[in-house]
Amino acid sequence: MAVISFSRRLHELAEAQPDAPSLTIGDTTLSRAELVRRGDDLAVHFAAHGVGLGDMVTVAVPNSIDWFVAYLAIWRLGAIPQPISWRLPPREFDAIMELADPKAVVGVAEGSVPGRLCIPTGFVAPPADASHLPDAVSPAWKAPTSGGSTGRPKLIVSGDPATIDTEAQTPMFLGNGCLVMPGPLYHNGPAVWSCQALLGGSHVVVLPKFDAEATLAAIQQYQGTVLYTVPTMMKRIWRLPEHVRDGYDLSSLKVVWHLAEPCPEWLKQVWIDWLGAERIWELYAGTEAQTATIINGVDWLAHRGSVGKSVPGTVMITDDDGNELPAGEMGEVWLRPPDTRDTPTYEYRGATAKTLPGGWESLGDHGYLDADGYLYLGDRAADMILSGGANIYPAEVEAALQEHGGIHSCAVIGLPDEDKGNTVHAILEADPAEIDLDELRTFLGERLVVYKLPRTFEFVSEPLRDDAGKVRRSALRAERIAAAQGQGA
């Protein structure tokens, strides 16, 4: 084993091939040497303002050079990158500031967050000599956020330090190639894939925002070898006119990864038919990273609908009482890291894990295992809505709605959407004559990030909750799906 810090790894790659392309976003490409130098410059600036080993640094910028420079600077000091959406409403931003207690925030105006070093978007640190900085190791290489079942944000602090074994195989086919990344970097998947690709010596090509044709154009232009997607992106690419979709040379592409939301069988099949089963790979895991299941298109054709087998680690299915179920029976999905691991894969801040004795943890999913150990996912045990690859918790949206004076009660559910998988639908116990929907949307926009906003509203007069305050979102959702199917019959 040759274990070194992330920062040392990136410096060694730059020393070996200083002019090799490291990062492309839009029309800007940085070489390995340029990216490392900019990271060192910002690290010196951070250090001069007190950022050091183990400190959190919040990164709140869109897909940009700034995002990567910030990560390199943070790792250089042994600090911990803590990514968030740059579009968070003040309340959610403040809640994360309380949880993370960052020493610095990247992507906000100077002085806008009292008591923190504020680095505005577009800031370029002055050239500096970083040779005096030690070769530090971040105790956690990332600390992304997630909503909980209560709707309150939480941090998921990685249990892995910012180190890499340079003699180990680069995961996810991300070494010595080109990753095309159309996803938002504040989400865990895009961040993990992009960082691992950089550390593997790949050229990382990031789209400022997802565009179906631009994604194919980037693969052709930069000879992309790996593409990261979620099924929503796959749908939009597939729906391009055939002459557009087939007009790009994708022969360099070795692997298409898809994750973050369920993939309809028909969509997976057309991508297999289009690009070949050996290129299509799926991963199921949580940010908590207890374990993951992986499956390629060849295995999927033999186990249609599966999300794969666990590598490494173990999956178990139980009934509501925690009793293990045999193959083929649907129950709650429990995950456990490999026995060889002697430290946790993560630590929550602002939440408590759902556990069983023996090191098992649940993310709230239902599913079953087949006789060969392949996992198939069913409905979520919790009511989380997956929309366009983003996790949306109804309780958070409902809490914002309940603040509006004209709403007596409410329930938020996800309704099937051919494009995004689900859209957020709000059912309101209220008098529609008393609610101005434009005003309500503005009201919610001050409290929720844009992708959590309800796309549709429905008014009802009957109570949505029982005397104990409980609401059966699954029943509400099923009723509306059945009604829509009846109307379409």
C-alpha cells in the first residue's frame, strides 16, 4: 500500500504531467498544474484567516472552477469540504450553519455570514508560496447535507479521511480517462464521481447545468470515457430527435453510470440497446456509504429490475419486527459495512441512524433479494420523494405550507412524472377563495429551495390528518394515481 493525502496525490499528478488537462467547465480548461496552483493560492488565503486541520468549510457555488479550487484548498489544509446548494433559502442555510459551524463559507458576499470568512463567487486568491503548509490529511474527506424524515437538514460526515492508496485500483472506472459530469456538484453522487476522477488522473468535464445535447457534444469533443447520469437525464437524452442523438460519436464511452433514483425498465432497455449492455452500470447506495450494490447491463438482463449485489458489505431484508426474511419476500432493506472495516462509514450531525443489533442500518427503503443475492427495490418505507435525482422530504415542504395563515392542514406527496420520476404535489385543506396561488408560491420560495417547491396544488375540505395528527401519504398518493388512471381509461 502507498497511502498518501488527496493533496499530495494531486500534486504528484501535476508534477508528472503538468500540462495535462485536469478540469474543463464551459469554455475554460485548467491543466493539472494550474488547478493545483490555484488550490494552493486559496489554501494560503484560508490559512491566513485561521482555517486549519479539521475545520469545516462550506462550499455554496454552482458548477464552476470555484468549486474544485475550493475543494483542493480545503484538503490542502486538512479541513473538511461541506457542499450545499447555492440557492438555499435563508432558513435552511442558517440551519446548516448551525450544524456545520464552518470556519469559512465559499460562494457568499463578504461579511454576509457573521463570524465566518466569506469568499465571494469568482474570487481568485493572489499568487502565494504554499511551501510552508504541511501535508495535512482531512479527517473526513466530505460532509454533504441531506434532509431527514423530519424535514430538518443533517450533515453526513464521511468516516474516511482524505487519503488514497495509489497502488489500489481506481474505483468506478475513473482513472486515466475523461469523466463527463452533467450533474450538480452539491449533490453527493456528482461530487464523489468528480473527485474520484480527479484523484484517478482523469480529465473531468463538467457541464455548468444539464443539457441533453450538450452532454453528448461533450463526450464527442473530449473523448469522454465515463458518463454520470440519473434516469431523468437519461430520459431527456433519449427523447432528443434520433438524428441528433445518433449524430454524435460516442465510441470513446466505456461506462455510463446511473444512480440516485429508480430507473424504469423500458428506459434501461433502450440505453442497453443503444450503447450496449456492457457499458451500462447502476449503483445503489446512500451518502452514508454503509455498502453499495452494483450491476451492469449484462447481469441486469438476467436479473431484470435488480439494482445489483452488494460490494463490499452485506444486505439483509426484514419484516416490521426486524426478523430476517427469505429470498423473494419484500421487507425493509438493511445495510452493513464489510467486517474488515473497523471504523464507521459516516457520522450524522442533526440526526440519528435507524439501526438493528449487529451493525445493520436502514435508509428507509423496501425491497427483496432473489435467490442469487440480487437486490430489487420496492416503494420507500419513508415518504421521501425522488424528483430528478433529488431527495425531497414531504415534512419539510409541509412545515413551510403550515406557516401560511390560510392553510388549515396539508399533505405533500410525489406524483408520477414521466420526465422527473415524481413531481411534488401539495394537498391543501383550505378555502381556495382565500388562497392566491401566486402569493403562496412566493411565500414558499422564501422558505424552500426551488426543486422542493410544489408543482401542483389541490384543495380539499375534509381533514387530512386523524386525531393523532397522522397523515397517510401513501394512501393519498395511491388514490390520486388510481383516479388519474381511471380518467385516462
